[in-house]
Amino acid sequence: MGSTGTVLRELRGAQKSAKGVSLYSRYVNRPAGRVLAAGACRANMTPNQVTLTSALFTYGALTSVALVEPSWTLAVLVYAALAVGFAFDSADGQLARLTGRGGPDGEWLDHVVDCGKLLLVHTAVLISFYRFGELPSAAWLLLPLGFQLAAVVTFCAGLLREQLGKAAASARGPSWAEPAVPAAPVSRVRAVVLLPADYGVFCLVFLLLGAPGAFRAGYAVLAVVQTLFLAAFLAKWFRELKALRAG
């Protein structure tokens, strides 16, 4: 096994495309995940073990949101744990590509953990609102449910778009039979626009847990943004899948 520096250099060549990725994931989360993946490689961890480590940090933080009264101390601890958990979520795939130890089981486990995270994060906020929040109106309890709906539909629809796209490509025959199409350059404007929809940016709102009113306001803004992104993504993915059928 090489040194940590050698592993890091190898990991730089095992990165996924930056297309469709926000600036946070590209310049913060993926580099952090690369460092964690290098450490995991040196420790002889498997990608699935890294995925479970991500779940431990993330689920532990969200359980604290539901069970512990909001405070500035809790805000910092929850954000730190969520950020570390998200970095480990990037590290598992990087480690799998580096070592060749990935597989369908690892991809399945990663998606299961991600889906559980999306369900738990908004459930935790709902419980916190109910237990500790002096809400202006009981209608605020509907906000986490709406946010959860938008987040889960976006996640599931995106996975289906990816899988159906792969199936359509497979049905068309081998890729070498088709003319090569130059890859589109990565758009920095798109990377900026996608920032509000990035889970890592979303986690920042938990730094406001010590100020319940500010947290509610920030959470509500992100819920509206997520809903708008959902509408845009659904329209885009539907058009793309319809074009695949026509092709």
C-alpha cells in the first residue's frame, strides 16, 4: 500500500464528472471525501464500511435534533456531524473506484442510507418543532412534511431518470457503434445555481438551531427552493426520457 500522498494522487484520478455538481460538492465535499477515502484506504476499510460510517454520523446528528432541545452548542455539533457524514458519503464511492471493491451491494447500500437520510432529516425537524418550538401557528408542522415530499420525489425521480437512461442506451446497442459526441464543458453558472439544492448547503441551516425563529425562516426558504427545483427537474427529466423514446 502506498503512502497517503500516493493514495491521494490516485484518488484525484478516480473522480466522477463535475457535470451537474454544485460548487460546494466540487470544491468542498469531494476534496474532503478524498482525504477521508485516503485514510479509509490506509486503514483497509471497505467502501461499505465507509458508507456505514457516514450513516453513523448523519443519523446520530439527526436523532439529536429530534431529542435534544435546540441550543447553539447543539447547532454546532449537529452541523459538524452532518458535514462529516456527507464527506464520508462522498468517500465511499471514491474508495470503491480506487480499489475496485465496489459493486451492486455497495451502490444499493449507499442509496438506502441516502433515502433514509432524506426521510429522517425532515422527520427530525418536525419532531423538534412539535416538542420544542413555540410556533406562531400549528401550520408550521406541515412545512417539514412538504419539504420531505419534495426532497424524496426529487431523489427517487433522479434515480429513475438515471436508470431508465442507462436501459435506453443499452437497448440501442454498444456505444462504440454510435458517433462520438464531445463532452459538454462544465458550466460554472450551473454549479452556482445548484448551490441551494446541494445537501451540504442545506446542512448549514442547522447552524441556526440556537435561534428558532431564524432556523424556521431559513428552513422555509430552502423548502421553497427545493420545491422550485423539483418542478424544474421533473420537467427536464420528462423531456429527456421522452426524447429517448423518440430516438
